[in-house]
Amino acid sequence: METVTVLREASERLGIPEDTLLRESFTSYLRERKRALMAERFEMLSRHGVNSPEELKGRIEEGEVPEHSTWEDYIELTNLEDELARLEDHLRSL
């Protein structure tokens, strides 16, 4: 079944305008994605005993942690931060 048809039928059955259903569904998806990314971020920060990617970078530069795998985590953390910021922007615009 086509997505547009499913949206129309769900809208009619639930008594919710299509645009409202679509917006609320998208908002719910973005919030769930944000929760998953925040959990991943927390796990990575906890693993290294830091509170931010910048703190992890400092520990790498000071030689307090192994460089190779920790740099990979730092890069992943900065990517997570960027994606979280984009999700926040989308949520604010809704």
C-alpha cells in the first residue's frame, strides 16, 4: 500500500488531520532518534570517564589515554554532537 494512502486512511480512522498526523509522527521519530543518540553519547563518554568530547580530546593530547582507538571515539562523539544539533534544529522548527 502506498504511503500516502496509509496516511489518508489512518488520518480518517483516527480523526486527525493528515498534516497533524504527519507532523506528530515526524516529531516522535526525531525525539526517539535523539534519545538513541544521547544514550550512545552517554555510553561513550562514560567509557572514557569524561563529560564532553572536548575533555576526551584533552586527555588524548595529554597522553592520558591510548591514542588510536580513543581518537576514533572522539571523532564519533563529535559526529554524534553534530547530528544531535541537527535533530534539535528540526525539532525547534516543528
